[in-house]
Amino acid sequence: MSELVLEIKNLSLSFDTQGASASILKNVELHIGPGEIVGLVGESGSGKSVTALAISKLLPTQITKFSSGSIVFNGIDILASSETEVAKLRGKRIGFVFQEPMTALNPTMTIGKQLFHVIRRHSELTKTEALAKVRTALEEVLISKPEVVENQYPFQLSGGMRQRVVIAMAMAANPTLLIADEPTTALDVTVQAEILNLIAKLAKDHGTAVLLISHDLGVIANSCSRVTVLYAGEVVESGIVSEVLRKPQHPYTQALIKSLPDIADRDSLLETIAGEFPDLRNRPEGCIYAPRCPKKFEACEVRPMLRIAKDLHSVACWAVETTEK
Amino acid sequence: MKAIRQLIRNPFTRGAFFSLCVIAFVGIFSPLLTPYSPIDAKPEDRLLPPGHLHYFGTDELGRDIFSRIIAGTRVSVGIALFAILLSALVGTFIGSFSGFIGRWIDQVIMRSTDVLLAFPTLVLALALSAALGPSIVNAALAIAIVKLPIYTRLARTQALSVSHTLFVKAAKTFGVSSPWIVRRHIVPNLLTPIIVQISLDIGDAILLIATLGFLGLGAQPPTPEWGAMISTGWNYLLDQWWYPTFTGAAIFIAVIVFNIIGDGIRDLLDPKAGE
Amino acid sequence: MLRLIRARLAMLVIVLFGVSIITFLMAHVLPGDPTAALAGPHPSQETLNSIRTQFGLDKPLPVQYIKYLSNLFHGNLGTSIRSQQPITQEILAFFPATLELVTVAFLLAIGIGIPLGVIAAVKKNTFSDYVIRLFAVGGVSIPLFWGGLVMILIFYAKLGWLPASGRLDIELSSPETITGFYFIDALFGGDKETFINVLKHLVMPSLALGYVQLAFIVRQVRSSMLDALSQDYYLTGRANGLSHRFLVVRYALRNALIPSITIIGLSFGSLLGGAVVTETVFDWPGMGKYVTDSILGRDFPAIMGFTVVIALAYVIINLLVDLLVYSLDPQTRK
């Protein structure tokens, strides 16, 4: 494998507000190779978005405290870089697509102008060239009437159209990595597939690596080659998508898959996960999932490391047989 | 109690809170705290500069300005409190019935508040107290009327949202009397926003009272009201600068203390509005 | 847009109608009896009666009101008790001076207030933020007349830098009227000495008056900026690598201005109120000075005339502000 686009190692961070501290991420491991689409899955509050924002250093600086680990993007140590250095990467080398297209665009600026300013920021193009680039960028995200859309304001567009614009902006500078944080969650089911296909096509055409964040295993299954499962800020399982989804090893992943509605088996009841999400202000000493885990035993009082079970499939669970320590 | 503890935690509001306690103390015990009579003239001592006998000097009738400022605390702050509480009480009453009853009564009341809001605050207060005749009670009434639309609208909004809740609808269906519903369900919901508004308005009311006094429309001599004192002191501005200057400083301090407390309370009870 | 203007104009008519009722009530029903002021101390019953007949005060209230309303409609605000001149003319003569003062104060307030509000929001909870907030809370707390007083003591009495009263030194003749704004007229007049003198006279009154508004503007802009800075689109802009300056101005401020302008417009009204105090303090020959003189002279019709004019101005300004907000917000413009 060639050099990694993104490598997150042992990343731990907490949000410290007056008097209280919440441990949001704990020893997170994640890596993405060039052109690869990697999924990051977990329920809300699991730290998916925090991980994404940390990559671009977009977390509120006053309260975020990094306690261990590193984020290396294309050989650049993000955490050691200054705000100015990271700012140069944003939009140019790292594109971002957010969950909520309804609010992700500046409501008082036309679509064309918003794109124009992003394009001008990251290129040496003249005004005329940049205006032409706005057109092609909109065409590339399959907007059928770019000459109309560029003069419109965000409120005049549907959610799907807005998300296309957001994608066009994120891809405008041809970034090495695209981070898509729940890009389809706020959209209609019919539009969801279009947007996912669009992202996959663009990534393929431009050779862009993608970190696709979702709580929806279906989305991950269709688009990604590898997946990492996050629970309460800890990686519990990670591996090839087909492997992880077909043969989940970690009890949490298993429960997550069981809680999916199964089209083939309409009569079965959906399973829910018993117990409560842990209190991140007091992260338990042992396995983070143990309080809800049906397979819990004595060993679980010690935190399990992420270990390789087989063929790049790693799991953080004592109950799983692994090939290495 | 919990609110006070939170106010004290922030250094910004902590200072203001202790100053407020001092102002309240001075206001309540002012007759005991004045070194000289704030009313009786002593012509042989007129217009003395500040010194160890008269901290802030004396006025044109030989009265100790320090004593008059202390006595004025009760007048100025007390009247401002009175005006705002009166306004809040009447406005809440009108507003909650307006929102609760609805129909044309609501329309009439709302248009009336529009009309009152068509005047800049100070101009309306000025015209009203001129029309009522210059006196401190009339000035207080004028301020109460000027502030009325705010409380009426606040109460109406709350009343509207509460009267659409299922519980009140049910109560209405069972023929529970309107006053009872207003008292039991609308008033309690109103308390927080009204308290926030009152705390934000007191400083403004002190300023208004003083301004009316300064323009000759509020308290009349020999009442030791801050604004009126400055109005007289103005004639001695260039030669006896201390006369209006210290009095004005008292107003400034009182108002800023109330404003900081008001902001603090607003941030505490209604965090969304603050930041 | 047209429909909005029509609705707002209809509203304006209702409000002005209400304003006329209120001023009428204040002038004719409340205890401060205008005849008493006219008749002087210890009048005989006959003098009182003859004055009542002269001013139509013996007629029933509705008749009086209709007369009052029709006068208002024709721009007739009555006759001043002190000068026996038509109040409309007197107020019109004083109007430009007030407008000049208020406009300059307003421009100062927004020119300084908006940037300070932006800085405070961008640097939230830092030292600069605290200083700006303290400065702002001072502005809403300072009695205007006392602020003026301290300025006079320092810059006039102590340092002798600035004049303390009027629009122009007495020995200088006022510039030829073009706009009624002395500083513009003096500029066109080309006399450098007059121009500088006019500016010197403007400094203290406009700063004193502007400080209060500035404080309101800082607070408003800071809070709507904080709101805009926490919006998704701002994060998107950051994630797309747009420059900080561009994000603050075109993303945050541009959106924060929409709610701010409403409040800033309303604050223009309190400038009109504040002008009464400022003009009294600095002996500025405008409507405010006119009304305080009227208060001292118990000139009731003049006070009410002033009140009506200010309310009219205020309502029109608010209408303009509304239209401005609508034109700034693309969502309502279409």
C-alpha cells in the first residue's frame, strides 16, 4: 500500500468546560489510503462528528483538550500544526460535507458567489475563469440548470440540490480527502441514493479518498470498502465492510446489525440494545460496552485493546478469539 | 438563593451584587446614615467645596450634598422600583387577559400598545408628566405607562402559548372560570420572563426618573431627588463643579449596578437570550 | 414588496390615529389645564371663560377632537403660548439643527458600534470582549446629561479645547442654508474657519448623544454576531478554507445585520428622545431645546406639537427600517 492519506493513532480528547470534563474520544485508530472510501459508523454521541472535525481542527479551541495520539494527513502532523497551517489545508486538501444542507449554506449569498469565493480562494484563476469554473463545478454535481442555480439563494433550492452545492464546494479544489459527515441523513430516501452515488462517482473520477460518516449501516454497506465502528468514543471493531457486516465480532456491532429492519423477515421484532449509553464524564475503567453487553465476564473489567482477529479485521473484545495479543 | 450564588460566582456580577446590597442598605437606612439634614438650609455654609466636613461639598442653601445623595437613594431608586413594579403588575394583568380572551378585546389592546410604542420612550414620558403636572408621583406614573406595552406584550405572548396547551383547553371545556385559569396556569409561566424584564428595566427607570427631574418635570424642591439636584446644580457647574458631578456619579453607579445585575439575571434565567 | 408597503402604510395610519388621540387626551383631559397657564396667576373666572371660548375649550370633547384632528391634518399644530407664533413654523425652524445632531450621533454610533460589536463577538470571553462589554454597559447606564456635564468640565472648563454650547461661535455668521446641516453648508460655503468652528461645536453633543446608542448597537451586534458565528454555514465556510476576515464580514456580519438593523432603527427613535436632553445640556438650538424651554414656560400646545412631530418621525423611520430589513433578507425580497 502506498502512503496513507490519513492516519489517526491513539487519539484521545475531552471537552473541558468550567468544572466539568467529558472524555469524548478514547484511543481512536483510523486510517485511509489514497482513493479509498472508509466508513465510520456509530450511534449519535459516539464521537463520529468529533473525529471528523478534529481532522480539520474545527473543534472549539477553548474547550477541546487533546490528551493523546496524533492525526497525520498526507505526512502533515495536524495536531502539531498551527491554525494558519491547518487553514491552508481546509477546502484545498480536505473537503467537508455536513449533515444539514438546509443550514450549511450562507443564506444571504447566491450559490454562484459562494462557490466563486471558494474557488478563488484555492486557485490562481482569474475572475472570468473562476466564473466558468463555477458553472462546471455545478454541472459536475449533476445540477441541470447551473446558469439558473448560480443566481439563486439557498432557500430557493431543495435539500438535495443544496447538498449537491455543498459537495461542489467541497470538491472545488480537488481535495485529497473528502469528509462526508452524515451527508444523506437529512434527505429524502430517494435523494439519499443519488447523493451517495454522486460522492462515489466524484471520488472515483478525482481519486479522492473519502471518510463517510453515518449511523446507517445500509449507507456504509453500499459505499465503503472498509468500516470502523465507534461506540462512546472508542473503536470497537474495524475491517473490510463485507467481513464486518456479515460476520460482526463485537457484541455491539452484532446488536447494531440486529437492530436494523430486515426486509426479508418482516415478522421478526426489531431488537433494541438494552441499558444506557455510558456517562462520558466518568468513563468506566473496563470495557466501555460491558454494562450493556450480554457476553460480559470477569476479563471485561480491564479495557480490551483493539486486536486483529483475522484478515485486517480488528475487534476490541475479550470474548473474541484473536490471532495476536 | 441558588440564583444569588450563581451571580456571585461570576466576578463581573459579583461586584455588582455587593454594590446592590450597599445601595439597598443605604436606601433602607438613609435617615440613619446622613451626617446632616438633607432638607434644612444652612445659609452660612453655602457652596462649600468638598472637604472632611462635607465629603461632596454643600449646595446653594448650605445643605450637605453627601447627605442629599444618600437621602436621594431612597427617593430615586424607590420611585423607579415603584414605577416598574406597577407597570409590570398592570401590564401582566392586561396582557394575560388579552391573550387569554382574544377576539376584538385583544385587537384593541394590541393596537393600543402599538400606539404607545410609536413614541420614543423619553418623549412619551416627558409629554405625559408634563400633562399630568410636574411631581414625582406623576413622573412615576408616566414611566409606568411608558413601560406598560412591554409587559402587556410579554404577558400576552405567554398567555397565548399557555392557553393553547391541552390542560388549559380541558379546563376551559369543563367551565373553569377564566380568572382561575389565568391565576393558576398563566401567571406562574409568566414569572420568569417578567422577572427578567423587570430586572432589565429598573436601571432604565432610574435614568428616566432622573432625566425627568433634570428637565424640571419630576421631583420638586426640596425633595432630594438626584435628577432635580443636578438640574439646580447645573447653574453652579463651572465654579462649583462638585455639586452636579457627584450627584451624577451616584446615578451612574446605581444604574450600572442594576444593569449588570439585570444582564446577569437574564443570562441565568433565559440563557438563550444572553449569549 | 408592494404588498408589504401597503400593509405597513395601513398600519401607519392606524398608529398615527392613535397617536393623535393620545396627544389630544394629554392636552385636553389630563389635569395640567392649559388655560391656567395662559391666564397667568390668579385669573378671574371671566378671563378663564373667555380663554376657554377663544380656544374652543367650552365645546364637548368629541367636537374639540375633530377640530384638533383636522388641524393636524392640515399641518397646524396650534399656536405657542409663549411666542404666539404657529408651532408648526417654530418646530420646522428648529428641525434641521436637531436632525443634524441626531444624524451625526447616529453615524458615530454605528461607525464605532458595529465594529466593536463584531470584535467583542469574535473575541468572545477574552480581555477585549470584557472591555468592550464594560464600555457598552456604561453607555446604557450613563445619564446623558451627566455624560455631557463631565465632557464640558474636561474639554471646555479644564482644557478649553471645545466650545460648550450652540452650533457656532456668536461672532461668526451662520453659513448660507443649503441643507440646514451647518457642517455641510459650511463646507459648501468654503469658509474654512466657519467649517472648523461648526465641527468643534458638533463634537461634544454628538459624542454624548451617540455614546448611548453606540452601547445599544454594540450589545445587539455582539449577540447577533455570536448567533451567526455558531451557525452551520459559518462552519461550512471555515471547513472550505475561506479567510477569517471574509467569513466574519460576508458570512457572519452580513447575516447578523438583519436582526441588528431592526434594533438599530428603533434606537434612532431614542436618539430623538435623547436629543431633548443633549440639546438642553449643550444649549443646541434644536427641537429638544425648544421643548425644554416650552416645559419651563408651561407652553402646553408646543410640548404636544413636538410630541406629535417626534412620533410621526419615529413611525416613518421604523417603516424605512422595515423596508431596509426586507431588502437585505433575500428570503423576503423575492
